[in-house]
Amino acid sequence: MNQMHTSESRKTAVLRFSPLLLIPLAVGLAVVARLWIAAGRWTMIDLKIFQYSGLATWTGADPYHLGMEGVQYSMTYPPFAGVLLGPLAPLPEEVARILWLTGIFLALQATVWLVARRLGVAPGTRLLLVVAAASAALLLFDPVWSELFAGQVNTFLMLVILADLCRRSGSRWRGVGIGLATGFKLIPGLFIVYFAVTRQFREMWTALAAFAATVAVGFVAMPGHAWSYWTEYVWQTDRMMWFFGTPRNQSLRATLERFGLGAGVWLVVAAVVLVLGMLLCVRLYRRGWELESGLACALLMLLVSPVSWVEYWVWLVPVLTLAAVYAVRSRAWPWAAVWVVIAAAGVVAPYTWLDFNALPDDLLSHLQADTLVLLGVGLLAAAAALGTRPPTAATASCAPARPWPARDRGPRPGRRSARSRS
């Protein structure tokens, strides 16, 4: 009996610490990515801006008018971001790059692991190998590659938000991550609206309190510049994008700009899409598709944001993971088809074949330029079909965010139950 107990304890310890084996892989992938990224003016430009912004914030300078040599960009995020970016400032450029790339790969690994575990995949060697293989394969996925090349922060924010959404109902910390993410980069604030419309009011107030705390931190750190940001800079979208129609901008506003339609039309279209999208999120949540509801909100966020650079679409990684788990578990071809379409769009990346500053001039080039927008709309349409029925045993999450009433976990689609055959 004691030997069995000892064996089980050792097995538990191995499972608990086995994810640490992914750290050396993340470092190795970071080195590979750094060697692969061509040296030049735009190499990891966003990380460079983050370093300068952190330095400016911590030294009392203006992070919103950096004046970096040869670069016209400055920080566009709330003041709280500058406070968090401060520790990057003293690091040598190449050290910061390797650390940042390593962090991105660790965040990707954690995202795949988190989604798989949320869907009930057992921890162990098999999951570890899948996560390791996925993190390496994602080098070929253009939104991830763009994240690495720019040295962006979207993967970290995605992980924080997902971890928040996957907390069990009743946790006093559920909502804190989304509030902090909103304080760093405003567009995650849509998840606070998501909490409201899905009647998760405790989480909504927690997220709002966390966001308010980030605003307060910004005012304490740099009161004058914080005031300028919240009263002036936050409304200046041209600080983020000088040409909304570039194929690298994968948002509804960019699509409309590429058709020659202005901001007024975009506001109307975005409002309609936002309302319909939130209704979809509510339907999914009430049907028991809790994780899918949160991912639908993420896709909606990318579509209605005025600027959604390609690297913002790293949110496709958890969707890929979800589709893969359901495809293997249910052996249903629609889930496999979803996985193939997302993977193909991200690997082939037709928008990269177009000039950065050129507008499409025919139907084919429009389809290329709007690849991820069309994919996002298609995924939301598929989610709408999903919301017409409750999850089955093959597509049920193992830890629902909220204990809804018992639901029918009927037979897999395409198979009749024993009762129906009798």
C-alpha cells in the first residue's frame, strides 16, 4: 500500500513539474526566431518602442513624444503600460529581444495547454509533446510570426484574458486579469461588456475596479502625461495608423477603407456587428459553450476595433487548439475542416502578397487583403450555428465558468441513439 502511494505521489510530482520542460524549448525557439528575423529598421520595432516608453515613464519624460532616431512612432497605450514596461529600459537590445521572444513562446505554450486542459484533456506526456510541437509549428503561422517580428505584446494579453475567463465561477480574482489587460491596451475592455451582457456582474465590477486601479497608477506615475492621454491622445486614431487600408490591418474598418468607404460607414457597420456579436456571445454562454463564447468575443473585438494588425490575430491560436481537440475527440469532419481553414489562412497568409501601402483593385486582391476579416466573420457564423444546440459529451468543457442547469449531452451528430433505433 505504501509503495503504491509513493508511486502515485511521484507520478503526481512528475505531472506537476513536467510543463517546466517547455522552458528550454521556448528559449531554443526564441533563438531560432531571432536568427530568422532579418536585421533592419523595423526589426522588433514595437519592442524598441516599449523600451523607450518604459524609460521615458520611469525618468519623467514624455512617452507619447519619444522622438526615437529614425522612427516616428511613440507609445499609444495608456500610462499604465509605460509603468509596466519600465524594467525593459536598462536591458541591452539583444538581451531584451531574446527574453521577449522567449516570453512569447512560453505564452503560446501556456495558451495551448490552458485551452486543452479547459476542454478536459488529461495532463501528461502526450499533451506535453503536442504543446511542444504546436509551439514550434506556430513559427509558420503568420499572425504569430508577425507578433515575433514586431516584438508585440498581444500573446501575453491573450494569455492573461484566457486565464481570467477559465477561472471557476465564484473566484474573487475572476475579472482582475481583464481589467489589467484593459489598462494596458484598451481594446480588451470589450470583455468587460461581455461580462455585463452575459450577466456576470461580479466579474464585471471586479474588472472595472482593476481597470480603475490601472488608471490611478498611471496618474500617480505621470499625472501630466496621463491627463494628456485620457483627454487628447486616446481619441487620436492616427497615432496608431496613418493608412487604415493597408492589408496588414485586418479589421472591418480596414475592409471598408479598401472599398473607399469612410469612418462614418464604419461606425454604423461596427455598431451593428457589435450588437449581433454580443447577442451571439450571450446565446453561446447560455447554451453551455462558455469557452467558445469568450473566444467569439475575442474575434468580435478584432473585427470592430479600428486597428487590428495581423499580429492581433494570435487569438486564432486558442481557436485552433479548440478545433483540434474537438476534431480528435468527436471525429467529426466539420471540426477538422475548421482547423484546416484556420491553419491554411494563417500559413498561406494571402494578404502578405500585397504591397503594404497599396489598395486592392480587383476582387481577388480584395479577398486576399481581407483574409482574416473574412475568416473571423466565417468563424462567428459557424459559432451561431453551434449556438443552436447544447454541447455533447465530445464537445463539453470540463470546468464550466458558471453552473448552468443540467444539459442534454446527447449522441454525437450523425449517430442515432439506441432509443431512436428501437
